[in-house]
Amino acid sequence: MKILLFGKNGQVGWELQRSLAPLGELTALDRHSTDLCGDLADLGGIATTVRSVRPDVIVNAAAYTAVDKAESDMATAHVVNAEAPGVIAEAANAVGAWLVHYSTDYVFDGNGSQPWRESDPTGPLGVYGQTKLEGEQRIAALCARHLILRTSWVYGARGGNFAKTMLRLAGERDRLTVINDQFGAPTGADLLADVTAHMVRNVLSVSGASDRLAGIYHVAATGETSWHGYARFVIDWASAAGLTLKTSPAGVDPVPTTAFPTPAVRPHNSRLNTAKLQDSFGLHLPAWQQGVARMLTEIT
């Protein structure tokens, strides 16, 4: 099997290099790659890459993820998040490849408190969500063999993340203020990568998989919390582990989203219903606390 990965050095892409390697010959690219084009802003280049590699599976982990910057840089966000996935999908269809693509809860309007199902009406609040939704639509229209994985609150041990920020600030300040009216499930890049590898192996081994298994799936760790609850968990864990902090768990103060104005509107409800994924692929998704604790053990 030949696998082509775009976005190899992002949080998810880094973990995918590990999880996909046992499945076959892996070609992993990012926007700085030289032998083959991995820059999603170069639409002709990525199409040529797919035709050259002729993979059995393409995994696109590259995206424009600067949510606030997208509000003033719509053109670039649209090329990377909407046009490029369409180009990859068309090229994938031409060579008969499966395409795995990552999307986001930002395609929804963030209202209510029920976890979003794949069939729920979309209604993105800003440019990032709008361009990611258009990318989904282009893929579905151009490549029958597709797996679109919507996720949220992604973190990785490599690079920056919310938990690292909380630990740094807790070491510097007596009190922290953290938003308490946005809800989701912190989801590890390693979990996403392992789920992806499992799904890829399944669709390639099941006869007629493009008819039965292709489509959109929600992928997130089990459970829910707010950013405030997430921060409290991190500080609690660090205190129990003996780390020296100025902030105690009781020193993490809850505040509403309005306390931190941003150019892009954040959804209040980022909960995702993962029943379709678990039923279709026989998977069990662990509690969010389990993955965060493992990541904290790795970085401290």
C-alpha cells in the first residue's frame, strides 16, 4: 500500500507519521518539502504530487487553522481549506485513492448543549468554519472514497497547547481567569492518528467500503468539559504530581467568553456525538482525562 500524507509536521500529522507507517509505504510532506509539492497553497503542485505518487490512500492533515487571522485573510484560508481539498479530492478520484481529511466542529453554529451529529444542519460562525465546510462539500462531490473526520479541541505533546499554557501561567501568577461557557472534549492528536490508521485499514479490507463506510465521522475523546474545567484538571494534576506552581486549583477563576473578545466568534457548544464512528468501525474512544493525563506525564 502507498500512502501520501500532507501536513506531516502539524500536531496530527506528526502522530500520523507514526500510526500510518506500519500500513505501507509512506510519503510524508509539508509545505517546505522540495522533491514533491506539499504546499496546499500551490494547487497545481499538489495535483501533480498526487499524480506522481499514485497513492492508495491520501491523508490530508494540512489546514489553515489560524481562526482569528482567517477573518482578515479570507483569500488564503479559502485556498488552503476549501480549494485545495477539492483539488486533492479530484486527483484522488482520478487515481482511485481513498482520501482522509480532517474538519472541525466550527462547521456548526455552536448553539445548544447536545453533542452534534454528522447529520445536523451546519451553520459556521466565521471564515474558518465556512472554508472548512466548503472543503468538506468539495471532497464529497469529487471523491466517492472519502473519510471526513470532524474533531475539536485538538492537542499534542509536541508544540504548543492549552495545557502547556496553563502550566506556564500557573507558574507565574497567583490566579488565572479561564472561560467557562464553551464546552467540548480535549482530543489528543495521537488518538486521532490511531483512529485514522484503524479506519484506513478497515476501508481497504472491506469489499464495497466506498458505498458503506465513506462519509463524515465525528471523532473526539469521551466526555465533556469547559476550558475552565480543563484548566482545573491540569492544575490539579500538576499539584498532585508535585510541580511547583503559584496558582492553586482554587485560584482558577471562571469567566464568560465575553471577557476575552476575539476577531472570530467561538462556538459555545463543541460537543461531538461519536456514535456513528464507534458503531461503524468497532471503536472505543477513551475519556478525555485519560489522554490529557498521559500528555501531561510526557511533557513534565
